[in-house]
Amino acid sequence: MTLFRLGLTGSIGMGKSTTAGFFRAAGLPVWDADAAVHRLYSAGGAAVAPIGALLPDAVIGGAVSRDRLKQALARDAKLLPKLEHIVHPLVAADREAFAAKTVTDIAVFDIPLLFEKGTETDMDATLLVTAPAALQRARVLARPGMTEAQFALILSRQMPDRDKRARATHIIETLSLPSVESGVTALIAYIRGTRDA
């Protein structure tokens, strides 16, 4: 049986990491785009040399410094497409390597910018996790060091939740842990049921 790819996404503070945890607890493998970038930026990672060629000051001790990278991007917005040209193919290759070695029937791909980057076309279905705006804001601003300005900047780079809702195959409202867990369980059963039909 071919691998069923479920793309998991949601804006900041919507409960994506918590939902991914329930999929893991149910025995499904989860590929995490943020973790892949971390691997690529770490010492020996595939992104270190090309980023170092583009921005020598961004590499410290053989690894990419996210702080220096952010500073460089803040100074020069034209760097972002160049950085994405380096990083996106490497992230895609990491995702495909994960899929190639996965032996279960369903795998979850945790991708924050799934719709923004058009990656949903690589998935068999998508799951959006969402919550009311007031709850999202409270969750995000409770994070250590988070400010209103940072939150606003992050939101400006993400597709509005209403647009994601319109594009998602499945939606789970992350209002409580039990409801998220039951939603994950039901979705796994639904996917397996449609594949067996």
C-alpha cells in the first residue's frame, strides 16, 4: 500500500505541535519542517556551506546562526528569496527521504507554511488546526519573550486563518486536549476507512 501523506498546518498558537503529539502517540510518524531546518542549519548540515557562501557572517562554529540570519534579513529584504532558493529544495529532499523510509500506512507532515508555499499539492490530504483569534493571541503572548510586535510580524507572513479553512481538507478546533485527541483518532480512522473501501 502506498504511503498516505497528511499535511498538518496551522498558524502560530493554533495547537499544531500539540496535535502532532497526538498523532505520534497514535503510532504515526511525524515529519517536522522546523526540525528539518534545524538539522540543515546545524554543524555538518547541508545548508551551512551554501548559506555561508551567501552570508559568511551568518555561520559561526560551522553552523548557521539564526540570530545573525534574522539580522541580515532585517537589513536586506532581497536576501529572503536567495535564502529560500537554498533552503527549500533541501527541506523538500529531507521530507522525501523521510517518506522513502516510512513503512506505515499514514505519515504526518508538520509544515507551518503548507499553503503559503504550495506544498499541499504534495499531500494526499491536509489538516488545519485552528482556534478563535482571542485564544490564539492569548496562547502566543503567553510565550516567553513574545511581544505584540513580534506576533503581528509573524501573522503578516502567514495566510489568514479564514483562507486556510477554505483550502483545508480537514479541520480540528483546538479548544481542549480531549477534543483534539478525539479529532485525531477519528481522522486516522476515517483515512484508513476510505483507503480500505
